[in-house]
Amino acid sequence: MSRCCKENAVGQYCDSKALERNWFHWILGDATPSLEKYRQCGLLWTKILGLACVNGKPILKSGRVLHDPSYPERWHCIAFGNPVYIESYAGQILNGVKPEEFEQNLSLTDESDIHSFDQPFKQSLEIVPSLLEQKYIKEQPTCQSWHAILTDINKICNGISMKFHLNEQDQHDLAQEAFVQVLKKLKSGKLVYIPGRAPVFNLLTTTTYNIMFSILNRSKNQKESLRRLLDDASAGVLPQNGGRSVRVAMPKF
């Protein structure tokens, strides 16, 4: 299938640009859970320091380099009235600050001295424009990104399962098992998103097709094994004691 056809096909399932954006933000948020409450309040801005590369060479799109959300080193700004700048590496806050100490020094309450009340518009007029100029990205809540990804992957699995022309129940079972396997690959890091290397919908549709073919082939082999076992039983040929045991899982399809 050509790239154009794949784009049109996946367009029936989800918005590929939104999927890519949500995947990008989920990678960002999942790496630093200790900053989630600032992320949820719309205060967390992050600058990614690493570039997306292939064989050590930066990937270019429309002549621009792309940043890799999986790169472990990041700069963060919690955009209070008096902004707080921190660094993280592989999800850990740097400079020897322990998570509990970090939380004690920052507060969302009105009494905290990190808020600026003498200049009420400083955040919107100075801090945010400065962060944008420095290429910081405003993070979105991790759960928001994750649930958006789940919704789109579920649509993709349901859509692709229809291509196999199964009955309704088998189609549902195939879609659900593929959905679970895709999520396992996503959470374990086996399904890797690198900006600019390949459209995420190509990556997900190819992975989903491979998973579904594997599921159906396994089901076919299980059916054949069960049929041979039943044929042998009908002919009175069964494994003897001490021989190799026969274990056949009941097929789903």
C-alpha cells in the first residue's frame, strides 16, 4: 500500500496529526511524574535539549530540525509570577534535590512567595512570551494525552479488524486482543516514536496488522492441533503414559 493510501485509510480512524501531538506530549509527561500537578495547572513548560536523529544525523522536516521527546535531559520552567527553573535527567530532578524537598519549596497556595502580586500580568506579558522565544513547550496533563492515545489506537484496531471479514464477535475479540498488545508495546518502550522518521499512523497501523496476523495464525494453528487431536482420539490413538503430553489451548476464532 502506498503512503498516500495509508494516509487516507488511517484518516478514517483518527486524526493522525492529533495522534502524533498527543503521543509527543505523553512521552514528555510520562518521564517526569513528579511535575504532574504543575502540568495539570497549565504552569509547566519544558525545553527538550536533544534532537531526533537517525544514525547520528539530525532529522530535518521542511528544513527544520526536530526535537526528540525521549531525550533524557530537559529544562523546565514552572511559570509562576516568579518563575522557577529546574533541570531533569531521565525523569529525576537534578542538583541533588529530593522529590519531597522539591515539593516543599513550591506551592500552589496564595501564601507562597513564588507568586507575584505586584505585577499581576507579568506571567502573560513577560514570562510566557520569553518561554516561547526560547523554544519551551507548554506541557499538557499526562492523563489527557494518554486517554487521547488510547481512543485513537482503539479506533485503529477496530477499523483494521474489519479488513479480515470475520463475524462480529471474532472481529471484536481480534480488535481487543490487538489493542492490549499494542498498549503493552507502547508502555514497555518497544513501540518507539521518533519525530520525523515515519508518520505515527504508519507505525501504528503496521504494528497492528502484524499483531493481528500473528493472532489469527496462532488461532489457526490451535484449531489444526485440536482437529488432529480429535482425529487421533476418534481413531483410538492417544499419547501413552510417559509420552509427550498434548496441550492445546481452545481457539478464540
